[in-house]
Amino acid sequence: MPQEVTAEGTSRSVRTRDWKIHYNEAGEGHPVVMLHGSGPGATGWSNFGPNIKVLADRFRVIAPDMPGWGESDAVLPEKRDHVQAAVQLLDELGIEKAAFVGNSMGGMTSIKLASEYPDRISHLITMGAGGPGPALFTPGGGVSEGLKILLRTYEDPSPEGMRALIDVMTYNPAFASEELVRQRSDAARAHPDHLSNFISAFPTGMAWSTAEEVATIRTPTLLLHGRDDRVMPAEASLRLLSLIPDSRLVLINRCGHWLQLEHADEFNRLLADFVSSR
């Protein structure tokens, strides 16, 4: 009988050239690196736990806490470089090329990596990632409703603040269970240096890409987006679709920013089929 995949049982750490990086790893096969979003208390496991448990049956799944989050090193915004962190992690783990899966901030990192290091990425899968270009169908000025709440939660990671964040990240209000609220609040408050570093200079250190950079990507790309995403409107993935030649978009209704958790079964199936067939 296969051993149960747990956060504790898959926990690992490695020292790269510039950072100590904590990650969860399970399974064998083609490497799939899963990069979490920017929310307070976010980790590789909190963003992808239900996915790791399933995908590890077919792939070598690696979900790092990126520098500035979770159990990885703290980092000042001006020193944060998640593209380099991802490449250094591949080097330390002896991985030449991997599929990269990124939610929100992790999607932006994966997009940037695909344009700068095309030889290190076999597949690009994003969920709720930002895309360069003007907003045609959604408000074009300032930050979104979801980002406003995310930034407030960095200042107030209490259970009450975290409940508001989880509510705006998801479509179904029932998703904000007391257990999830407590876990994310505890994780955020356990690392006050991560909180203060992020909020001190947002959006410094984010892996923004230009339209010209995105248009150079030749990696097979699967874009996933929740139709009801209040953090990053689905229009962002339409812009990415128009720029990346070998890309396809799946838009999922009744789904917020955490597509991989709200629609885990469908996400796992889409990812596995895409990586296996390409």
C-alpha cells in the first residue's frame, strides 16, 4: 500500500548559492515544480497540498516555499529574485528541465523563467497569473479588490483578517473553514519578518514581464483561470493567450483565484494530461 503523502513526510530543505529553500517533494517521474502565490502564510504545501497527493502518483512533484515565504530564508524586496531561486533549486536538485506550475505570483515567476531560461522549462502552466497589456474589459487603474484585501491581511494576519482574504480568494464562501483560517493565520504570524518585508515595498521584487518578453516564449503553455477571480481578472490570461504562440486557455466557472484548490480534481486531471501528452 503506498505511503500517505503528508506535509511532514515530504518536507525537505536545501542550501542554494543564495538562499536556504524549504520544499515538499513526493513521487517519481518527470519533475513538476509548483510555485505558490504571494498571500501571507502561503507555502508550497498550503497552496498545493491536495494536488501533490494526487500528482505524485505520476510525477516527481516539488513545491518550494519561495524566499520570503514559509520556512525559506527571509529576503528584502529589492533582493528578491524568484526566477534565480527556481533555477538554483533545479541546479541543487540535479534537474535539467521541469514543468513549472505557478499560481498568481508563482505564475508570473514561471512566465519570466520561460522567457529567460527556455532550456530549463518543459511545460508552463499558470493559474490566475497576471499578463502585460491594457485592461479592455475590467477596471484598469489601481489594485484589484482581492489585492487590496491581501495587502490589508499582511498588516492584520489575525483569523478575522485571514477569513476575509480566503473569502475573496475563492468563489464558494464555505471554503473559508475555521481550520483553514487558523492554519493560514498561524503560518503568517509565525514569520513576522516575511510580512514586514513584503508590505514594506510592494510591488518591488515581483517578476513582471513585458509583452515583448512573453511573446518570445515557445514552451507549451496551459493557462487556467477562474471566471470569478477577484484578485486577477480572467482578462489577464486572455492577454497571455494572445502573446504565447503554443498556448491554450481553460476558463473555469464558479471559481476564484485558488483554482487548484477549489477545483482540485479538474486541475489535477488537466495538468496531468497536458504534461503527459506534450
